[in-house]
Amino acid sequence: MATVLLESPTSEELPQQSEDVQSLGRWLVFRYRPIALFSLKSSRATSTAGKTLLTPTPYAVKMAFLDVALRNGLTEDPQGFVRCLAGAHLRIGVPQQACVTGTIQSIRQETRDMERKRRPDLPPYLSSIAFREFVHYQGVIALAFDLKTCSLAYVPLLLEAAPAINYLGKRGSFVQYLNGARQPRLDSTFTLPLDGANGRSGRSGQRAVLDDFGPGASFERLNSFTSTEARRGVDRKFVETFIPLDVYNSGPGFVHYSARGVRG
């Protein structure tokens, strides 16, 4: 598969019009090497239990780009960037190997307001235990933006922000930026939304519900430091997704997944 490597976001490498997107490659792909265990529970899981997802979600990835852009002063228009990310189609390229293990951890859990009303002497946090799962990756994680769905004015911002991202998923799931590339198409190691014809695909792998920015997402509602709540289906949507990882081996306390297909 032909690729065009992007070592730095120069004007010559950026898509200027639709014909350029078609000729140089429809997909803008950023590659990262995992350097720590990955963990990210489904948004619908409880706080003390829940299995980890096998990949970062589009929501987590887009929030990472937004966070880096704000922390590094790369944009003065966070609302415009959120709208760009909301419209952008994003697919995740899985590593060649993924091994999931579970453990019980001792945690500090915040006391609920209802409990403090009944017992005012309770401390702010209480000791508890929680079930956690972690994924050990072998290979490379790829993040592919469909340039046909991106506002071209914000592509330079994506290129500037990508190298500064150092974790995906739960804080501490560290990754190291490798490179960016333009590709005309994606291979079978990338996730695929299951809608329409894709939902009848006979490919083997896993199904998972991954969250993403909704069609009406706004910076105010996605901002964790405001009291405005995100609306399901508007600011945040959930998409059933095919993940191209097959169970390769399993045993007490672990499940080993392997990717089908060869990365181009």
C-alpha cells in the first residue's frame, strides 16, 4: 500500500482541495507505539467493575487531540476544533497482538452525598476494592482520519497536535508518537463501524460499542470544568464497531488476541 510520510506539517504536504485529497491519499494516519499497559472501560461500565475495551475509542482519541491543542496553545477556537472533530470519521488500527489480564486493586472511593447526609462523620474517601483489566500491546496503534470528512482548515492543527499526544485511554496508558502518513485506503487491521452493508460482514473479530463525538457536540458541553452535561446522541454517540482481533489463546486470568491481516 502506498503511503506518503509526513515528517513535519509543511504547507506542501497539506490537502488544499478535494482533488489533492484524492491524489495524495484519503486517509491521514498517525502511528504510535504503546509503551505502557492500556486500559479504558466502556462508558456504560460501573466505577468498581467492568472489562476494558480492546482499543481506544474515537471519543478518547478526539479528546486527546483537543486536550493537547489547548494545553499547548495551538488553537484559539476550541469550539471550531470540536465541530471539526465531530464531523471527522476516525478509525483505529489495532496492534498485531493484545493480551488482556485482570486484577483486583485497592482503591479510594469518594463518599456519596447520600451517605454523608446519613453519617456526617464519614471521611471524604473510603477504602474499597475494584476489578480492573489491562491490555498489553505488541505492535503499533494507528489513528486514521478520513480527510473527506475533515475541515481542511484544521488539518494543520491535527498535524501539530499528533506528536504531542502521549497517552490514549485511561491516564497512564502511555504511547510514543512514530510518524504520520497519507494513505489512499486502509487495510483489514482497522476498526469498522457496523452499519448497513458493514453490519453483514463475514469477517471474524470482536464487536464493541465505542463512543464518539455526537453530531451536535460543542466545547461547552464536552468541557469537564463546566456544569453543562453532555447529551446522549447529540454531544456523545455510541457506535457498534467491528474490532479485527481474534482470540488466539486463553487461560486462567488472561485472553490473548491476535490481529488478522498485515499492516500495509
